[in-house]
Amino acid sequence: MGHRRFEVTTLGTGAALPARGRYPTSQLVNVNGSLYLIDCGEGTQQRLRSVGANFMRIGHVFISHLHGDHYLGLMGLISSMHLMGRTIELHVHGPADLKPIIDLQLRSSQTYLRYPLEFHALEPVSGRSAWTDDRVEVSLLALRHRLPCTGFVFTEKRTQRLLRKEKLYLIPQFMRDRVKHGEDLELPDGTVHPNRDLTTDPPEPRRYAYCSDTAYAPELIDHIRGVDLLYHEATFTERLARRAKETMHSTASQAAMLAHDADVGQLLLGHFSSRYKNTDELLAEASAIFSRTSVSEDGHTYPVIARSIL
Amino acid sequence: MGHRRFEVTTLGTGAALPARGRYPTSQLVNVNGSLYLIDCGEGTQQRLRSVGANFMRIGHVFISHLHGDHYLGLMGLISSMHLMGRTIELHVHGPADLKPIIDLQLRSSQTYLRYPLEFHALEPVSGRSAWTDDRVEVSLLALRHRLPCTGFVFTEKRTQRLLRKEKLYLIPQFMRDRVKHGEDLELPDGTVHPNRDLTTDPPEPRRYAYCSDTAYAPELIDHIRGVDLLYHEATFTERLARRAKETMHSTASQAAMLAHDADVGQLLLGHFSSRYKNTDELLAEASAIFSRTSVSEDGHTYPVIARSIL
């Protein structure tokens, strides 16, 4: 299937120290037209403009943790939404400590938002559901980092059952929605067609998992098993495994081991240390362990492709 | 003279809402090699990189007020200086409310800076001296804005007296510094040469004034009279004079009136509303009142040229 849009645009793929051409972390997740932002490093609003995203349509922002490269662009985004006349609610999901940071800055600038900002405090508990709407369910991952840090799993909502083309002639137009929802078809003359004769199963919901920032965390495997796309940080190569451990980041190999052990569809690496002029070494290291690996580039969009058709 | 460097790089010349090609406000002032930053909108650290500035050499940051487009880049800059191993002190001058904003964010990210950050609370009182070192004196301007807002006048330190070339042969090498400092020359044989015969007056110290954000504020005239370069905000044209008044910003005409009445050397306009696709109308409006006007562009550098040689 996959005709429903589900894609991730990596707005920034750098680590804490910005490097030329790599911005700090932010991702735009588009699920069938609904926009969700994950992390919001400094300059994210400019990055959103540069990829042509209408950021007034972003309904939710998920902040993984309070290191500056993951949230310092949030106040600017909140402020620009206000100046552009937003009236619809914005949901911000993040560590409890983020709320006083937002409130203090709104107060100090005497900004009275014209739209409701609903804050949801996140505790990093793997498997806990954080948000559900008609497009998606977002659940959490407890990452291993120097600060409390949360990963996210986006699962698209299961679609309605698919009508068998060859049986369409049997189903009156006004009954189709009910059949798609799984009801049997009872015709005026009393004939009953069981739903299973008229429909096929919809595709499995696709899943996208976001793991940044984190040390190697094999306890995540059960929670990300079989996801279609895994974004995992790969700040360093194995040559700097010790530095990775100290700073609680991952190497490209560790990201790939996790992808392999969780049997994911594809692995997308990111959060590259500014010391790497290009990503060849990081990609080579991960690909040796897990072949369906790619490296994220700033401003590129990656579709979440059903693992079953890869 | 003017062989000593004194120049202003406008890193961002946009207003609150970023527009393509115009970043929020920040300026780098270079006085004979010492770097001072005025305001620090979101993305300033990237802008500093893009103009090739070594921002570890910035010793002072002056924040005019707490609207986001003037300070939201500060935490990122402070954090990057830390990550890059800075050890020398950074002075931050700004509204008292800025300090808790910095402290809260450092605390929430568990960042313990490796360099001393000295905070200086500013009260906007025109004429008050805020900082003096061997290159420059910085004094304040009370601007008119919706929040307490401070402008800045940078006055370069007066140089030593200039030795008259035709008298150089008279002055032994080891006496030259003392003569430059104004002493008379007494030779071993008892001859005395009065200082005025050996030297000429150094050039008048140049002055640069920064006025953003502010409504038209004629009470500033006495404090900026005769400055060599005046940067003044010109958010709107006269067509939007009412909007300027409501939001406590200036029109290009008002900036030019102030420049005219204060008899400044040159006027540099900035802080343009994102509604202006180009600055032609703003420049035309101001130039009709004050001819020595130019419009600032992002990333351009403007030397402070002594008014006397214009």
C-alpha cells in the first residue's frame, strides 16, 4: 500500500556544535498531512521555511531533552506562530523542566500568546503512550543520556478495511463506509454477505522510531522491534567509542547493532559530530553490520516504507 | 586618520518575523581587533560563522531588550563557547530579567560553564557609562519601546598624540612614548622642546550609536549629536506610521529626522519589517530628509568613518 503519506524530513542532522551545512536537531514528521515536529534546535523556524513547510500547520512539538541543540529554537517558533496570527492550539510535549523555561521567557518579553499552548510533561518510560489522534499514536522510549531523554515511536493509525474490487458491485454506495469499518452487508432482500468476503485486511500500520540522544541501549529492542524506519543517533565512529561512552552517545556500529537486533526495516543515522567532514566512515561502519542503512542529510525527506515491501 | 579599525558588521537586519535573507538582529562591532556583540537573535552563532568571525574572541555581549528577535541566540552562543573550550571571561550586559533566563537554562541542561560569565544588569539611562576598556567606552541610551530597551554609544579611546614627522630626528627612540603621552622633551644637554612643537592633536575619537528598537525619540538628540555613524531602526515607511506608533517602532523618515537633527556623519537603517521585499522605499524616504543614509544588509561590514573627513 503506502499511498498514505508518512515521511520524515530531517531539518538538522548535526550534534551540539553546529557545523557548516549541518544544523542542530529537528525533524518534521508528516502523517497523512498532519505535521509533528520532533526536537527544535536553534534555527528550526528558518529550516522549516527553507524546506517550504507551512509551520502554522504543526500541531505538536515533541522535545526529547533539554540540551540546547534539541530545544533552543522552540521559543522563536512559538513567538513566530504568535506574530503570524495563529489561533489554533499548539501542543508541546517535553520534560517538565521545559515549561518554566517557556513561561519565564513569555513573561519577560510580555508576550501574551493569541493561541492556546498546551504543555504535556513527558516522563521517559518505554512503551507509554503520549499522544493519540486520528492519524497517529505516539509512544515513548526511555533513552540513556546525561539528562532524562525521551525517544518517540510514531505508529500510523490502522486504515479501514479494503473493499475487494470484484465485489464492489454488490455494495450500495451508502453502505460502503460501514463495510470498510468491518460490518457484514445485509441487503434489503435479506441476503447477508459476511465482511470477510467483501474486504481484505488493511496494511499493517507503519512505525517510525526516533532515538536521539542516547548511549547504546539494548533494552530498547523490544520496543522498537520491527519498526519500518529507525532514526538513531551516530555521533561518533568506533574509533571514538570511549568518547561516545563518556558523553552518553552512540557509535555508528552501536546504532547498526540495535537496528539489526530489533530487525527494523531501515536505519537512518544522524546527529553527527562536527568533527566529521563527511559521513563516509560512519555509513561504512554501520552498513557492515546492517545493510539497509542510510545517513540523513539536512533538509532531505525520507518516506517510511512498509518493511514488508522492502 | 582612521587607520585604526572601527567597524560594524550587521549580522541580521530583519525585524521580529524572519524573512528570507534577513536574519534577526545582531551586530558585531570590531574596535581595533576587540570584538563586541550587540544583540543576539536566533541563529547568531551561525551568522558569525558565515562571516568568518572567531566568536571565541568576543568579550562582551550587549542585549538591548528581551524581545526574542534580539536575544534568543544568546544561549546557543554561550553553550557553543563552552563546548569549544572557552576559558576566558564573557561579559553579558542586558536587562536584569535576562539573568534568570540564562541561569534557568544552564541549570536545566546541567551545564557548568568552564569560563566565567559575568552579568551586568543594564538600566536604560541615557548617557550612563556601562563599560570602559582600553579600546572603547560604551554608554547607554534610553530608547522608547514596549519593553525597557537600551541603545548603545561606542566611543573609541582617544589615541596618543601624533609625532610631527619633521621633528622625529629630535626625539630619541626611548623618549617617544612619553612624548606621545604629552610630555615635553628634555634632552641631556638641558634643551627643552615643548610637547606642542613635537606633536599634533590625535584625531577625535569616533563614535557609533545603536538605536533599536525604538519609537521616534527626539530626546536622544543630545546624546547622539555628531556621532560618526548612527544605526537606527526603520521598521516601517511613513505609510505605516500609525502601525509604527502602536508597536513603538520608527519609520524611515523618523530615523532620518533624528539623524538630521543630531547632525550625525552617516545613517544606517535596519530592522526592516518582513513585509518589505526590498528596501528601496525605505531608503528613498530617509534619503529625502538625510542624504548620507544607507540600508544595512545581512553580513555586510560598515566602517565608522570620521565625520570630519566625510
